Amino acid sequence: MIKNKVIKLDIGCGERKKKGFVGIDIDPNSDADIIASALDLPIENDSIDEIQSSHLIEHFLPKETQRFFDEIYRVLKRGKLANIKIDKDWTKKRLLAKDSTHKYRYKTKEIKKMLEKFSYKKVKDKIFFFRLYQPRRKIFIKLIK
Ligand SMILES: C[S@@+](CC[C@H](N)C(=O)[O-])C[C@H]1O[C@@H](n2cnc3c(N)ncnc32)[C@H](O)[C@@H]1O
């Protein structure tokens, strides 16, 4: 009897792929197991048990982010979780200066608007502030399909 395999994806994993996750990244020098674009995942519909994506979508313009959201909704199994972490920093200027490949500073309400068209059972968001060594600001989004 063949057991259903649990597959978890870390999309845009870079060099910090999450343990137990299959890494996907566009950069061949990353830790990815699959070199592919997050905007065109080589993954079957409704086949993934968990998705994590950290510090990826600030590298996308809104049109690309919408496409990314289409892709994760497509591949995630019903009832399963996607965890998305977005660097927001304190200002657009700071965010864009921090990394030359950053393209856009998202607001939580913009992200939630993009997610409205999907029928996620749950959409939770949190803003995190880290002040210990340097001020940081991140949006964490939890989606349950
Ligand atoms: C700032 S790094 C984040 C790495 C890691 N997730 C972390 O939190 O440390 C952004 C990663 O996104 C990848 N990336 C950028 N555009 C991508 C795309 N269209 N598809 C997949 N990965 C992409 C980059 O190659 C890079 O490894």
C-alpha cells in the first residue's frame, strides 16, 4: 500500500531552507531542491501539506505577488497552512535601501485585499516589532485553505 507523502514547501528559501521542507528558489546557488519561480510553481494542484515563505514578496511588485498568491492557493491542500513573512521595515526608503532587489513595501491591508478573492477558511495577520538590536517591522500572515 502506498502512503500519501507529506510535502512541505519553503518558497524562496535562499540559503536558509526550513528543516523538513522542500526548498524552491529561482537562484541556482541557493539551498533549493527545486530551481523554479514562485510565480510558476512546477507543483500539482492541491498537493502540498504546508507552505512557508519568508522575505520573498518584498522582492515582487503587486502584480507578481498576486500571481504568487494564485500559485500557493492552487498547490495547497484543503485545510492546510501557509505561513508568509514579509519585511515591512519602518519606511519605504529604508526597505528599498536595505536590499537592491527589494521592489515594494506592502501594507497589511493591501495583502488582505489581494487575498479576498480566495476562499481561505482563515486569514490571520500580525505585525511584529523587534527592537532589541535594531528596530525591525514584519508582517506575518497565516492562511488556512
Ligand atoms: C531575502 S531572500 C530570503 C531567503 C530566506 N527565505 C530567508 O528568509 O532568509 C529572498 C529569496 O527569494 C528568492 N527569489 C526571488 N525571486 C524569486 C522567484 N520569482 N521565485 C523564487 N524565488 C525567488 C531569491 O533568490 C532569494 O533566495
